[in-house]
Amino acid sequence: MAEATATPTANAERGRPKTRIGIITSNKMMKTVVVTVHRRAAHAQYGKIQTLRVKFKAHAEDHEYPKKITLNEGDKVLISETRPMSKDKRWRVTKVLERATRV
């Protein structure tokens, strides 16, 4: 008989988490920021290129709103998928790519 396929073990790789690049639109929460991600896609029926916008709530461990604001609105960040941390939070801020310029 042929050998049965091995079942996944607890140490099996989970694959790479999804990542997105976006801009912070709100930093008013404790340890949470809202990141807006824009992407361009063709319309399914008509083919016209359109800009689609999605907002993600992302966890930022070092961001304490009233005391220590480390992330500001307008910052460009890399977010990656993670386990659910609350009802809406399934992403975390991995890296700040570009700081917003202050005038």
C-alpha cells in the first residue's frame, strides 16, 4: 500500500502573513491606529480602472494616545496580518516607512 500523507503538526509553517502599505488617518485610540489602504483595480464588468479604499485598525504597541504619541496622522506604514486582538483589530503596525512632514 502507498503511504498516507502526513498530517500537519503543531510545528508546521503557517505561511507568510499578508502585508499592506497605507497611511495613518486616525491615532486617537490607545495602542490602535486606523490605516487607510488605497488600491487600483479594474471594474469586473466594465473594465474601468478605479481606486478602492479600505480602512484597517492596526495594533501599535508603543503608541499611548495622551502620553506618548509615536505615530501621527499622515505617516506611511507597513501593516501585517495577525491574530484577532479585538472585535475589529486583525493587523499590526510592522514598520514606519515615512514620517509625515509637519508645517
